Amino acid sequence: MDVRTGSRAAGRSVAEREAVAWPLAGVVVRARGESVALRVAVQRLCALGCEVRFDGAPPPDGAPAGWLGVASAPFGRPGEALPECGIGWSGPVGVTMADERDVQAACGIAHVHGRAAGGPRALRLDYASVCAGVLTAQAVTAVLLALLRGGPALAARTSVAQAALLALTQYIAVATCERSDPPLSAGRAPSPGEGRVPPFRSADGVPFEIETFDAERWRLFWDLLGAEPRAAAAGWPPFQQRFATATCALPAGLGRTAAAAGYRDVVAAAAEAGVSVLPVRDADAPLAPPPASPWRLRALAEAAGEPSVLPPLDRDARGPLAGLLVVESTNRVQGPLAGHVLGLLGADVVRLEPPGGDPLRGVPPMAGPTSARFLALNRGKRALEADLKSAAGRRAALRLIACAHVFLHNWPPGRACSYGLDHDDLAPVRPSLVYAQAGGWAEALPAPQPMGTDYLVQAYSGVAARLAGPGEQPAPSLMTLTDVLGALISAEAVVAALVARARTGAGVRAGTALIDAARLLRATPSGTPPAGREAASVTDLAAMADDPAFDRVLDRTPQAAYSRAPWTFAPAPHHEEAL
């Protein structure tokens, strides 16, 4: 397969546009197993144009949750082995796990999700399995990209437990870094009978979530609703820290203030204060139709440029994306974690950060001179400081992007254009670029959109309602569910776009959003209930990280522990059986 790309005098052909949207067209994969993780992976691969055939055989040893093996690919080399990917439950973790509930208990998901309620509590979604399914589809796509780059056929291995630990890496880092009493990572659960807010409930019975990153906007919102200033001031620290602690015990007076106001008054106060507010909707609340491609893959605008070629993959490369340069301008969780996943696949990732560096670098707890939480999402990346609001900063960014294979950002709508770094701006600079945007709402809500953040997306999408047990009020999990899954989907889009770029020569746009993660969680039915036996539930992430059973899946430094890459790659074996 020729992976050369360059300018074209004519516009993109229909065939080329379809090839960009279906980058795995012509690939045939065998599937074995029936877990949620395998079903999610199959759905994702089919959406990329792959043909998947279940051959009826059981998964091989070491892959109890499923197995995928490439049977044929239009760019494979005759006589050579073809890639595959096996899915386990425990994987390299030395704890026996046999289903989703086991994984949630043994790997800390039930602990983190349950913090807001005061004790371990399983998510009422097969969340770790969904994450593992996306990581599996990502691995299959990545090893096919390795073939396109002249690399060896690779066998990937992953597990639902490894997916769970990656989802918790920032919580593990904070818990193992802190030794104060009580640590920030523990937060504070509501006292008995105190209840939990947010979400709040208005006088007319509408449950709602609010969001702001600005203390003054928070103060003004509550002032407009008539709250006691001391209650608003006391509520800001736990509200601000809830993304890090997975708890948010606010003063009871704020809940009473919200309950005394009608929802229309709440919306009006939010609009005046510049705070986002959305109702917590039912589990089956309608959403805007999904995009034709789950990753919105499209060819970049036509642009003149010199031909370029993807770097060949060395036989001893450390990952399928080795030799590729990713430039990212991201913040918080979704964007940095997406870049981190690409780095775990072998890419060289360079962050564009504002003068003085990303503010999150200095947010406690510190692992040496840098925030433990920041390192959990950004270890191994290089950084370039550039003020993108200035002409000099934009020129520095353009020089770097001109050498890159991928540019990734999670800016709010309109910011890329204001910087002159939109896809149309970059196409003349780097015609073969993969331009990836990790957003919040995409086309799901009209402009002006509310802030695209995890808890608002859980509330509006119906995911929060799916988490509620019988008789419980719907509430988003304070574990960052859509941030993490949205990051995995964004990285998945980049790998798929790189395959499209390699097969067509076209630069590719890839757009994903947190609402896509919510759609996937809503669309994935839970697996069968556990058989009765259940793994012991983790109640201390630091103790879990010290357990020798986790030696092969955690990187331990003198300051903190972090999740390792959720896959391993090795030369693929030859299989004699026919499809």
C-alpha cells in the first residue's frame, strides 16, 4: 500500500471521501466471545468499515472476555502472520476476576464512585467493559496501522481490569502521593441524613446540575438566588475539587436556597452570572441523532503541499504509533488523557502550554515539583510554552504543527478560529495532518452551548438517571465517567484517522465529544448479572497500589503510582485455521 500523500488538482472524489469515513474497509476480522467488551469492540470496528465474522469457536486461553483476529487485510503481506487482540478480565492483575462487578470491586471503581455516598458502590453500567471495548478496537486499528507502515504483525492483549485502572489513574496518583490526614483524595461524604447536592432540586421539582470554573461567577449565582454569603463561600472549595476527589459535600443551605427558587429563576440567575445549568433528564430522554461517523471523520479541505510519507515503523518499535509526532493543546482531563493514550501507543507527544506552563502543574498534591494529577495524564510528554493569543505564539505553534502528524485540542467552540488554528487554517501548512478536536456537545445542543463538562453531560444525556437504583434520585457519578471514556474515544478517532490518512493520502479531520461517550454508555446494555461470587472491594487506592498483585499494571515512583499502558504488544503468531 502506498502511503504517500500530496496535493490534488481536483476536489476529493466520492470514493476518497468514503475511504476516509471507512478506513478499515476491506479488512475482515474473526471474533470469538460474547462479553460487553467484545461487543463494543465489534461495533466500533464495523463502524470503521471492517467486516467482522463470529466463527463460533470459544476464545483462546488467556482471553476469556473475547478475541479478535484479522483474517485478511488489503495491505497485509502474503505469508506473514496477521494481527490479533485478546481481551481478559484480570489480565496481568493477580486478582481473580470473572465479570464487570468483580472488576469494579477489585480495581477501585466501586470505591471511587461510592465516595459521594460514603462507601463502595458499583456503577449500574458496565463501564469498565465499555472502556475495554474501545481500547480493544483502538488496539486492532493501531496494529493495522503498523502493517500499513511496514511494521510487523502484532498481537495485542488488554483486559477489563487494565481499562478500569487507566480510568482511575488520576485518582490512584493522588491517593498514593498524599500522606496527609485526611487526604484530599478522600474528600468528605455527606453526613447521615444530610443528602447529596448537587444535583439540586428547584421549587417546582426540576433536578439540575450547575457548572463554572470561576469562583466569582459561583458567588454571584448564589447571591442572585439569595443564599447566605458564608454558605456560598464554604461551598466553593468542595465544588471546585469534586473532579479530583469524587465527592462534593456542600453546605445544606445551598440546597435549601435552590429548593426555594423556581427553575426559571435558576436559569435566569445562571445566565446573569455566566454559570451553566442543565436539568437532570430521564434515562430515555431523547438526544440529537448521532453523526454518520462516530468520530466525524472527514478529509481536510483541499490544500497545496509537498508529498509526504508516514515514517516506517521499526521492527523493534515500542508501540504501533512510534515515530509519529502528536501536538496537543489541551486542558483538564479529556484532552490530556487522549494525548496520553496516544503516547502509550508509542507516539511522541508535545504539549502547547501557556506562558508559565499549564496551571494544573501546580495543583496539590505534588509529586516532586509537579502535580500528581497532572503527571497521571501527561507523563512522558514534552512541552512548549506559547501564548496563542499573540502573533509570535501562533507562529511558534504553526512551526511545530508543520512537522506534526496529529494536532489535538479540546478548545471550546470558536477558539480555534480565533487563534487562526482551525482545520482550514492548518491545511495549507500541513496538508497531510490529522486534525482532532475533543469537544463537549458537538451538534447535540444548539449554540450558545453550556460548558461541555462531565457532570453536565451525564445529567443531560440520561446517564445520571441510568446510574440511579430503585427509588433513588438520579445523580451523576462524581467519578469522571464521560471525561475518561471521551478521551479514549478521541484517541480512537486519531488512530482511525491515521489509518485513513495512510490509505488515502488525505489529511483527515476527526471530531469527538463527551456526548459521544454518553451515547455509547446509553446504547450499551449491561451484561449478565454476577453469579454470586464477587471479588473483595477495594476501599483504599494507596493500599491497592502497594499490593503485589498490581505489580505488572502500575508504575510506582518514589512520589506516586500511575496506571501503565492498558495493552501489551508482541509479534503475532501464525494461525493455520481458515475463516
